[in-house]
Amino acid sequence: MDIDTEELLTSLTKREDNAAIKSYQNTVAVACPACEKPFDDLVVCKQNPTSLDLSKQLDLCVGVDDGQAYIFTHS
């Protein structure tokens, strides 16, 4: 999957930025690059490995760009 990260991130609302991850909310219904359906949130993993605690069951699409994992959540 090719991800145009610059264009994608400018369309999203930043929610969290810490040492392990950055998270963004999709408030404008941007299409997921993997499944082409709008996604809810994007999590960018900054560390390898990274652990995520999910509070609810989600469908996930995953891509990698420049060595970072991009996780697109769908509820």
C-alpha cells in the first residue's frame, strides 16, 4: 500500500503525540488507503515494538511507510 502521509495527515485532527505513538481522528471521512472506506482513527507507531491498549473491538487496516506502521481503525 502506498500512503501519501503528508496529504493524509493534513486532513486529520491530531489527538495524541507521545514517545510511542501519534494518533489522529478522521473528522472529514477520508478514505482508508487499504480498504477505501472512511476510517475512524489513525495510529502511527513511532517505536518498534509498540503496544496498544484497545478499549473496544475494532477492525484494523495496516500499512507501513518509511519504517513506521500506520494503523487505520474502523468501528
